[in-house]
Amino acid sequence: MVNKVKTCVFISGKGSNLFSIIKNSRNYYFPIKINLVISNKKNADGLKIAKKYSIPFKFFSSINQDKFEKQSLIELKKKKIKFLCLAGFMKILSKNFIENFGHKIINIHPSLLPRYKGSNTHQRVLKNKDKYSGCTVHFVTPKLDSGKIILQKKVSVSKNDTKESLKKKILKAEHITYSKAIIATFKQFLFEKKIYFNFSVFNTIRTVYRIFIYGQTIHFSKGSFFSFQRIRGSH
Ligand code: GAR
């Protein structure tokens, strides 16, 4: 059995990215398992998703951010969480929290960073009449939406797009890009030996293997551990 990295997802809302990560993480070869979901919003729909999939979840209010971070760190330690994904989590984590957890935190943002950091990304894209927007998965630093970029996906903006239609298109791209980025992150961690991750089965790969995730073909070969062709998105 592949040793999956114990992972927590921080959310604040709907949790559609959480849902797509949970789905993909159920595949044998996916590098992480979601062992905990933490929300800073009591009524976040994402908590219902965690409940449905029997994933332990917690709500900690972030009105007092210091308290939120302390409570979260205790829970992360308790559950031996080694990796953290922010998925629609609308708070900026402090330098102290990031250092305490050990920098293994990634986030998804609905724009092609470094363009449109912060909120209201779709409105700003439409106002500027951009031809493209998209999403970015990046490492988290205390500086808003500024950490090293892991993966981006471009989405074309049409003349008829509204804030809602653009949001929908980009969200669809996010559901695929986030899981691809998680795989890319662990490929990097493996090569840099940043964290212990027993994925020795891959060390023996000498030729092209094909596996199927929910009916989608994935190819990976020597020198390109995980070159995903397609992976499952969301609902
Ligand atoms: C997503 O579009 C995500 O990129 C964005 O919030 C949405 C959450 O959707 N995150 C940010 O804007 C963070 N700066 P979800 O709850 O359905 O995954």
C-alpha cells in the first residue's frame, strides 16, 4: 500500500475544490489522503462534504486569527498532518503559523498570478477586457498570493462572459488543476528530498505505465514521474 501523506484542507465556503481533491485522493496512486478539514466559517457547505465522506472536520472561528491558528496547529499536530491545502480559504495565514507548520502549504487562486492578487479577480479581469484569465496553485507565504507558482491553467474570456460565467469556467479548471498541482508538488518534494514520503514503488518504474483514475488515462514514465494527461475534475 502506498503511504499517503496525511493532509488537511482549510476552507471557508462551498468546498467544490475540496470535493475534487477528495475524489482524486481516493485513487491508489494519489500522493495524499485528506485526514482533516478545518473551516473558519461555521456554516461552510464544505463541512457537509467532509461529513459525507467521513473525514474528521473542525470549525474554528477566525475572528481572533491568533486563536484560530493556535487551535488549528494543535489539531494538525494531533492528527499528524504533514501537508496543508487551502481551498477557498479566505484568510491570510501569519508568518508564525506558516513557519510552525513547516512551509508545506499550498493554495489555489482564481487568476493567473501574479495578475489579480486578492479578491474580486473576475470583476477586474472583465473590467480590463482581458482575453485570458485562469487559476494558479502556489506555495503559501505570508505575502498575499505571492509564493512560488506550482501550476497554472489558462481559460479564455469571451465577450459575453459575466462575473458568474467566468467564475464557473475558472472553477471547473481549478478542480483539475489543483490535483495536478498536488502531484507535481510531491514529484518535486521527492526529488528535493524535502519530506519523507515512501513512494518507493515509483523508483522501480523503468517504462511507461498506464493506470486509470475513474476511467481517465494517466501516463507516467521514467524521467517524468507523473505527467498527467487528464484527471477527474468535479461535479
Ligand atoms: C475558488 O474559486 C478559489 O480559487 C477561491 O475561492 C473559490 C472557492 O471555491 N479562492 C480564493 O479566492 C482565495 N484567494 P470552493 O469553495 O468551491 O472550492
